[in-house]
Amino acid sequence: MTSEVMTTVTPHPIFGIPSAMRHFPPRRIVCLTEETVETLYLLGEQDRIVGVSGYAVRPPQVRREKPRVSAFISADIPKILALEPDLVLAFSDLQAEIVADLVRAGVAVHVFNQRDIAGILAMIRTLGALVGAADRADQLAGSFEARLASIASTPRPAAKPKVYFEEWDDPLISGIGWVSELIEIAGGEDVLPKLRFQQAAKDRIISPDVVRDAAPDVILASWCGKKVVPDRIRQRPGWSEIPAVRNNRIIEIKSPLILQPGPAALTDGLDAIVAALWPQSPASS
């Protein structure tokens, strides 16, 4: 780790904790989502992490090594404050209320808002800069860029399969930006590409008829941690003639691999998409 500089701080009058980041790089970091946890481990900066989201599972040892302090839209604020973090890392407007409480308590917070692959790569580089590991972060992001380019340029044996990705089943929600991009990198064609520009889930709600009319060859489903039940998809009115249903090409991709905008999506998540679209092809590396 690089050398660390002490800064003068004033205790918060209510909570009795420092009202500014005490060190640079920060020594004590709380991560409220999974992707920053995985990135810090990949950078070799995991010793800075003092608290994580309950959903953090990558790498596997994180569940043994780090205390869990939050879900996704809720957090144990007193527990976070007791950890005396120099910095809390959060994601998107969905964690705005958590962030507001921490900011009022005098905690330094950085909120990422990456929604596409370019944003994921920028998050990695920004996080590296925040912990004094900018060079390593740039190398890590560069390795992901090279991997994506290699997979995108891989010759495929047939025409592009049409792909429908389902983030949630009731109501139907599709179109997460980075997933749409990964489908294209894997050699598929997203049947609802315009939805990738809608950040809010409520703006990506679709009717079953839209999917039926799009006639996807492959259905990829990842129901935000809920187990995907293919029979529920098959039994939707009018879906029996969709090619993906007729040919039994309904594939679940586990949420931790694809719904977190971080390294997992660019590695194992992308590999899962490639395997789903091209089951007869060798796995990508």
C-alpha cells in the first residue's frame, strides 16, 4: 500500500465520530454493494474493507472475513458508524436514503452509478484511484477490455440468436444496460435493445405480448436472487410458440454473476451468456 497521510478532523457533535475522511488512502472502507468488494479484492486492497453488503459473495472468503452491515436498500447505520469508516461506497439512487443518513452522520461517501460496460470500467479505475492503486486498477480494467474484445471477435458458427433477458417476472422487467451489451459481445442480438437506456426498473416494464412478438431464440432469466422457474415462463399465455420456449432454451443466470455491475458480470456472467447462446462451442477464457 502507498504511504498514508493523517488529516485533522473534528468530531461530529451528535454521533461523536470524525466528520471527514481521516486518512488517504482510506484505511477503513464499508462497501454497501458487491461489485466494489470484489474489485478491492482483485486489487489486493481487501484489508481496507471493514464491512460489506450481506449479498457479497465474491470472492467466497468475504463471507468469513468481513462483517455484514447492509442489505441493498437498507443498512444497520449504528453498526456502520461503530466501524468508524473513513469511506463508505454505495451504488445508485436506490441507496440514497442510506447515504443520506451516513452523510448527516459526517461520514465520507462515494456513490457509483455505473449502468453500462464503460461505466463498470470507469468504476474500477475510480475505485483504484480512491485507494491509491490507480496503476493496478488501470491494468485490471485494461485486462477486462482485452477480454471483452477477444470474446466479441470470436467467430461464431451460425446466425446471431435473438435473446430476451428477464430481470424480474412479475411484472416483466427487461433491458439492463450492461446485460444488453454483454449479449451483443457474446454474439447474440438483444430483442429489446432500446430498453438499455432506461435506468429505472419501472421504465423497463414490458407486457408479455412484447416478448411473444419479438420471438426470441433464447430466454435468459435472472430474477434478482429469486429462483427462476422455467415452467412459469413456458405457461405464460401465447408463449408456447416462442422459439426459445418451443426449443427449451430457457436458461437461468445466477443474479450474483449478472446483476452486479462489476467484475463478475464481465467474467463469469459473460461466460454464462456465451455458454447459453453457443452450447456447442468451447467455453471462452
